Amino acid sequence: MFTSPFFLNLPSEIMVNILSRLPVQTILSCKCVCKQLLNLLATPEFAASQLPFSTPGLVILQSGTNGNLCQIFEIEDGIELQDNNLHLCPVMKFDPNLSMGLPEVDLRIVGSVNGLLCLRECRNKLYDALYICNPITHEYIALPRIEACIVEYPDTSEYGFGVSKITGQYKVVRNVHRHSNPQAGPCSSIQNYECLVYTVGTWSWRHVQPGPPFGHYDLSRSLFLDGNLHGSVQDYCGSGDKLIYCFDLESESFKPFPPFPPPPVPPVVGTLGILDDCLCFVDIRSEDDEITAIWVMNEYGVEKSWTEILVIAEVEDFACTYYDSVELIKAFKNGDILLSWNNYNLFYFNSKAKTCQDLDITIEKEQGWIEAIPHSLSFFSLKNFHGENVISFSGACDSDPYK
């Protein structure tokens, strides 16, 4: 079809409309058909047209003693799906350090927006290097290093990545705190704190008014939803309660946000997540017959809309303790849920059988730190950000979709 004279002679806008609705693997194959299709698929018009139809996907990043491995999957989702293995279809895999020419250090995921993935090096807390890449287009940019910090040698660093609601600017946010003596007492132990914002395309970090001092409450990253970044923290200047902070990417300011579900849920260990475009809370309980409960804020920003939707009974090999971290990654239409346990295991909860099982994926490297995050598979090019040095990358395994 794609090589027929009829198709190739169609107006470009019609060709774009057709191609943008195809699966990502098919689009990638079309790039190899002819130069005309290759050039068309590289246009901003195609990327903009394809973005609303971008395939739901998943990024799994594994860091271990042998380096880092990034795996990209398309997600098959439907009520009729029965076999958990059918949920994830491999698209590509690559070693970010090798492909992007990065130092051999561990990487962590900051966030994912519209097909763009933000990564950071875990070299140390002061000089974390940050990158934004699109694995599908094989492009990345390195963010400038933060040259001057109010907070020297911070004990706590929190990162977030998102896009502002009105202007559509992509931004990376860094919150840092310095504790003079973490055991001395909540508020008095905070020596300095600051908030920095980087708008992609400006090549400059800016200081903005930080929120009140807080302590980290869980292991989750800042979550992007509805134009804001969210995180779960402990109030260091007030009651000491567990709170949700909200950073507005448009105004670049912290704003009040309703707390966690009402008692008797707090204060418990848990993590924030996003479920069907709603903020959710994964509550780890200490009862003998339960490990986690999932709460959903059905109406964004409305405290009374918190609703408990699911309790996962204790399962052998996945029994959680008070200090464990369980993070919700993805909920499927048939009721199954993909979760992460302490960033070392990924597992499915089968809603019908009420059982948990390991995620059946190919891990080629030694077991280590594992992060998973929903990720749209798009052809959005980093070249849209004028002023950034966009680098193309490739590697031995980045074009090998598990052949």
C-alpha cells in the first residue's frame, strides 16, 4: 500500500492523517520504505498529528552493576485480555549510557511527558546531570549544570518534569533541602532550601520562591497531572502531618492542595500515583490480612472525593512491611494492575483471581534498581526547542525490538 503510486501521490495532509493513526512499529517500518515517507515522517506536522494518537506505552529502566538498560513497550489494553503477557509488546531497548555517550553511572527517571523522557544521573546530590530524550526519534539534550546553589550539599533532592497548562512550556523542577541535624527536630533541622526551574529552550536555571520546608514521605517522584507537579511530603513547620505538595508549572509557585484521605488512613506509609488521570494514593497497611489499599481522588483537588477502590490481600513473596514502598504503575481495563515493590520488583495484581505474579519481561542484565513509568510513544522532536543542542544517538541494541 505505502509504495503504491496512488498513496504516494496523495496530498501530504491526507498521508499525514493516515500515517499518524498507525501503530508505532508500523510507522518505524514506513521510514524504511522510501525517502518520501522518511522525510514526511520527520516533519513537525506529522509529529503534531500523531501525538493525540500516540500509543500508550511503558518505560522500564534497570540500573545494576553492569550498567543501565532502558526498555520501551507498547501496551495492549482491553477488557477481553486474559493473559498478562499480552499487555506489553516490546518496541525497543537500549543502553542509555552507551547510546547517548553518558558516563557509566546509575540513571533515574524524573518524568515522562508527550513521549519525552527526563533522566538524571545519580552521581551525587549536588551535581546531578539531567537529560531529556525521545527514544523513538533517537534524540536527546543535556540540561545545563546548576552552577550556583543556595543549598550546598543538600540532603534531599526532588525532581519533576511536566508541561505548563496554558503556554505549553516544558519545565524541569528541582527542590533541594539541607538538614543541619536530621535528628534534632523537624523545623529547626532545615538549614536552607530552594526551588529551581528550567524551561526547555531557555538554557538557564532560575530560582523561584520555594515552598515551606518539607521532609520526604515516600520514594515516589514528583507526579505530573493537570499542569501541576505533586509529591507526598512531611510538614516540617507545622503539625508534622503527611501532606501533598502542588507546584503550578504555569505560575511557577506552590499552592495549597487537599490532604490525604481522612482518618483512619493517615499517618501511614504510602505513595502517590496516577490512575485514569486521577491522583491516587497507595496505602500500605499493617493488618495481618492486607498489604495495600488504593484510594482515588475522583475529582481533582476535592478532598471529599477520595474513595477507596481496592484492597490487595497479602500474597506470598510480596508481603509488605510498614517501611516498604509500593507504587502503582498502570491500571488495565480488565482490572489488572501493574505495581512496583521497593523499586526491585514489578508485579501484576490479577483482579479476578486476586493474585500477584512477577512481570514476565526479558531482563538481560543483573538484577538491580528497577523503575517503571507510563510513557506515550510519540515522534515529538526535540528540535522544536530552539536554542537547545539536540544530539542524535544510536546504539547496538536501540533498534532491536527483541528480534
